[in-house]
Amino acid sequence: EEGVMPRGQRCALEWIRSGKKHLLIGGQWVAAASGKTFETINPATEEVLTRVAEADSHDVDTAVAAARRAFEAPSWSGISPHERALYLLRIAEGIEAHAEELAAIESLDIGAPLSFTRGQVAATAERFRYYAGWTSKIHGTTNASDASRFIYMVREPMGVCALINAWNFPLVMAASKLAPALACGNTMVLKPAEQSPLTTLRLGELIQEAGVPAGVVNIVQGHGAIVGAAMAGHPDVDKIAFTGSTAVGRSIVQASAGNMKKATLELGGKSPNIIFPDADLEQAIKASALAFCRNSGQICSAGTRLLVHESVYDQVAAGVVATASVFKVGSPFALDTDLGPLISARQMDRVLAYIDTGKKEGAELMLGGSRVGEVGFFVEPTVFANVTNEMTIAREEIFGPVLSIISFKDEADAIAQANDTPYGLAAAVWTRDVSRAHRMMRAIKSGRVWINTYAEGDPVMAIGGYKQSGYGREMGAESIDAYTQTKSVLMRL
Ligand code: NAD
């Protein structure tokens, strides 16, 4: 089959098989101090793709020391913002020059369809470009004062940043942290998730090729409880940015308290997607099916609670079921695939267990509910109707293609149910009534609200959580705040 493979996929396999997948520390690719490695698996075939170096706390120490040296070095701290922008632009160009290869590596490592990972690669390059534009627009302020004093504020980088990512879309997540951190003049140690380290390592090579000075970006892949915990507790790390589960987020906050690291946390979600009877129902139905199926539901902001007004409940439920029932589950490399596998056997078992719980708690299974095939971690799009907001499947983040459809009576009921969750990451409202759209937007407690669309993004839009979906924001101008600190100055004249 490899003989007839498109070039991008061939390049991806060649890269995966070429050379050792080491750690990037101080500008060099090095084996872990312990010499240990771990496997990364293709979730569509369950085959081992390759082995990568497995860092531990010793490697974290070495990487943090390299990042500290790079932070103090004039080759990074002394350069102009315009020069910094050129690095980011060259990284974006490198990503685009290897777009098909990167998309294929991502599809091999996380199982998502090529149609999805191609979009992810484009979004990754876009993020580096967007923050390249920011480097020369990072401002302090000058304050009003009497004639004998001069008062101003300068904005400075945080220093050494620890960046820890989840497995579900590694490239975009890496860019969301690396690009603003670089734009603001920080240095960093990045840990991809152990389930999907490969595109982050390939990105590390492209960052080197873009000429970024040694030690500015270091990459240490390994297990969360060892490497991630060492990063979170490290006394010489100034800032930590974490994307992952709320449970681990809590432990990050505790570990980071030792030296009062500045922390931003992008955590889980259970996002309400709310359809009023006056919406464009055809559009709403189409988007709502995609909202819980994209990346097989492994998206923090997936629309997993579909709240539908009782007057159109049956129509919308039937429409979503009809739309999702023709989604193709299969190989990430088949062009008509809509859903690839889940990331791991563990994740698949977890999702199937939630489906069982849904049935036991009395929800009505309208679509799917099972594993597909015996090889690979594929699960069908699964829709439950007659769900109440108290049921486990409506409360807990499943991180699989499982939808709960819940009915509401009126606007107040929709707001109450939408906000009745420990999470607050994203929400959507479908209505043609402009006033209602604004009322709902204000009433919903979440960091992002879509109106008459779902899951559309733009680098200018920050993401982040209300409540237990985290704190701080990522992307947009807010990331500039997150990767800088301010210094107020008073000079007596
Ligand atoms: P996870 O919390 O298990 O792991 C995330 C990262 O933390 C991994 O790199 C892991 O190795 C590391 N880690 C694990 N234990 C650690 C510890 N004790 N100390 C430090 N680091 C540790 O999450 P996951 O299962 O990889 O990802 C799924 C979760 O991520 C979901 O909850 C999802 O909603 C969330 N997520 C959030 C966003 C967002 O922007 N809000 C985006 C994507 C994913």
C-alpha cells in the first residue's frame, strides 16, 4: 500500500522511521538521562508507530536550566521585536512547507481524519503568524503625574515557562502556547501528552530550522505524573500553562504554589448547545451533529449537551440522529471518513462505560452505542434522548462521540440548565431573535459563546474557562497578558 500512498503520508512514515525521537534540550536532540523510551501507538490499527525518549525529573532539570540560560542570553533577551517576529514567521513557513506531512503524522498519532488534521495544520501556522504580528505591539503605559515625577509601566516576559498539553489536538495546542510565549520573549519547556508526542517533536525540528536560538524551546515528552509534575513543581519555572483535565489541573495548581508560578489552566467542559424554535433549524441540526462528533468528540469545547426547546425537540432530535447516522467511522486516511478512532483502549473503554451508564440511568439510546470493529478504538456516534441534566452522561465530560439531548420549556429554563454544570468553557445559542441572542450570551457562564454557529475559531478569540473549566485565557490579546508581567516605575525628576 505504501507504494501508492500520497506524498505527505509517505513523508510522515519516513520521518517516523528515521532517526531516534529524542528530547530537545538546549538545541540538541538527546536521549533521556535514564535511557528509557516509550511506545506511541496508532489508535486506528493498534500498531506501534515508534518509540520516543521518556524523560524524567532529571531531564526536566536539564531542560529548565537550558531555558534559563537561553532566557538570560543576549541572543534572545537582547533582540528587537521585529527580529523575534521573523522567527515566528519562519516557523509558520516551515509548517506550511510540510503541511501534508504534519497532517499525516497527526492523523497517525491521534487517529483523527486527514480532513480534520489538515485544518489543524493550517490553524497552527496561522497562530504563529498572528503572534508574529504582536511582537512589536506589546506596550507599556505612561501615566499622568505632577511635574516632579515620571511614572510609567513596562511589560516584560515571564521568564521560563512550563507548557503542558493534552493529547487531543497536539499541534494547535502547542502553537497556542509556543507562539505567544515566543512573541513575548520567554523561553520554554514543552511537554506533549504521552499518547501523541510526534507532531510536537516534528514541530521542534521546524523551530530549530527557523533558527530559534538553542534552549529557547525545549521539549520533554514523558508521563504526566513524573515529567508534568516535575515541571509544575520546579523552583526555577516562572509560569505554567496547562491544558488537560480538571482533576490534573487541580494538582498543577497545588504543585505550582511552591514558588508561586503564574498559572493558566485550560480544563474540561460540558458545553451546552441551545436551540430555540425560531432558529434556522436546518443549519442548527447540521452543526449540532458535528459539534459532538468532530475529532470523535475529543474536544474540550464539544457540544455534548444539546438543549432543545420542547416545541421542536422531536424534530431536532430526529434531524441530529439522521445527520450523525450517515457519518462514516473509519480509517483517518480514507477521504470519506468523518470519525476516526478514540486515542486509546482506555479512552474507548471509558466512553463505552459512560454509554452503559446512560442506558442504566434511563436515557433513550437513539443512535449508536457500540464499538466499531475489533481492531482500533472506534466508537459509533451515539445519541441519547430524554436525558435530564442530573444524569451522569449530562454532568461528566465523556470525551467521546456521545450526545445528550435535553429539553427546555422557556428561556429561563434554558439558562438554568445551561449553567447547571461545574464547567464553563463554551456554549452556543441558535435563534433568529437578536435580543434573545444577546440576553442568552450575557446569562451563560462560559468563556466562549457562539451564536448561530459552533466550533468556529479565530486566533483573535481567547479561550478559557468560567468555573472549573480553568482560569486565565489562551489566544487573542489575552495571551500577551498571560505571557508577560508588568513593572511599574516611578522616577523622581
Ligand atoms: P490529562 O489531564 O490527563 O493530561 C493532560 C496533560 O497533563 C498530559 O500531558 C499529561 O501527561 C499531563 N499530566 C498528567 N498528570 C499530571 C500531573 N500529575 N502533573 C502534571 N502533569 C500531568 O488530560 P488528557 O486526558 O490528556 O486530555 C483531556 C482533557 O483535556 C479533557 O478534560 C479536555 O477537556 C481537556 N482539554 C481542554 C482544552 C481547553 O482548551 N480547555 C483543550 C483540550 C483538552
